[in-house]
Amino acid sequence: MPHREGLSWRFTHAITRVPADSVADGLRAVDTGNPSGEAFRAEHAAYVNALKAAGLTVDVLPQLEGFPDSCFVEDPAFCLPEGAILLRPGTASREGEAAEIRAALEARFDTVVEIPGDGHVDGGDVLTLDDEILIGLSARTDRRGADAFAALLAEWGYNARVAETPEGVLHFKTACSTLGEGVILATNVMIDSGFFGDRKTVQVPEDEEYAANVIRVNDVVLVPEGYPKTRDVVEAAGFKTVVLPTHEARKVDGGLSCLSLRFSLD
Ligand code: CIR
């Protein structure tokens, strides 16, 4: 029974990786100053604690100086209850992160497979809903990768659909998130795109677009600090929020979802 109520937001486990000092060399679209490894690790510790408080067992992998963006573990892999899929990140400096996370996935899953072919997919482009998995084409996720990934998900019994990430948006999930219980938080551009059909959506208030990337984890929605209007609309939609600092992650285009792989092993 691959699709099920809560697939996209009920979790038992997470994998994270401590930010390296080399995160100062991390990729970014616009330079707003380098993140500090030390300050990022403090924010990361709060993030791990919030996942634990939400009921998860969290594996915290050691920092990897050779890969500046390696704390963004969501991008090199994708996890489902049946197993983990090693992806092929779509930028050269990050491709090796899939091999680096393999052992941690093998420690939790009996089944760990690689995405077939030679196309590229970043996990940040994959939005899991309870009844469908959306894969956004982006500067990181190409058609070959998305089609191969969708075919693999279909073999595993999941409905997968390929969509377009709006121009200028790094990852599909930079602009939308599952809030659970059939509701999606998204920017107005994403809502207008029609990707979500007649699903219920909550619109991110204008000038708070960064806060479109939140994560629902069991009973709470983790939201970034500094976006009070978004927190208000999420709460008004009936969800309980926990606010977390992401100031260092943001300097290298990172948000809350990218900092963990979340899955359920029940
Ligand atoms: C990158 O450009 O790959 C990193 N600096 C940020 C990755 C953020 N990941 C995500 O949104 N899934």
C-alpha cells in the first residue's frame, strides 16, 4: 500500500549532517555574505532538537569538509518506507554527496538503490504528498533524471508526476511544502501554475516567499524565524507551528526541508 494518509508528514526517523566550516564556500544565487560554520552548527542543533521533540529518532552524521553543501542532505537521496533511493544531484560540486550518504541509508534501510540512468535529480525538487509525488524540473533536475525517477517510483507503486519549477526558483520545494492533511503551502506563482489541481492551498504572504519552505513533522509544522505573516497563515489554517532560526542556511539558499531526510520505518 504505497500511498497512504500521513505518508508525507508522519515520520519516525530523520538523517541530518552537521554543517562544515567549508559551508562558507557553499553554492548560492546571490551573495549576501558567507555563513559561519559555528553559527550554522548552533542553528542546526536547534533543528535536530526540534525533530527529536516532534518524536523522531535522528541520525546526525559528521561534518564533511570536502563537500561545502553536504549538510543539505535532502538533495542526494529520497526515502520512502520501502527503501531509499540515491539521487544524482545536478551540480558537479554535489554529485559525490550521494556516495557519502549511502552507508547512513544502508544502516536504516534494507533496500537502497541508485536512480537509474545518467540524468540528474535533486531531492529538493521532490514534493511528497500523501497521494502523489511531484518532481519539479529545475536547473538541477533534468528531464532524463525526472523521468527515470518517476518510472522507478511507479515500479514501487507510487503515482509520480513531473512538473516545472518556476523560473528563478532554485528547487521546486523552495516555493511549496506539504502541510499535511491534504493541504499545501505555496507561493502565489506556484498556486497559479495549476500543479496542485483542486487541492487545498495556503498562500505564502507576499514578501515572505522564503518561508514557503517549511516541514510538517508529526504534530507540528517547523517554520523559519522572521516570517510572522507566514506563521500566522499556517496557524490560521489549523496547524501548530514551531519557529526555528535558518539565518545561516539562508545565506547559501538553504531552508528547513533541505536539512534532513525524513522517513517512517513503522
Ligand atoms: C545548493 O545550492 O545546492 C545549496 N547551497 C543549497 C541547497 C538547498 N537545498 C534544498 O533546497 N533542497
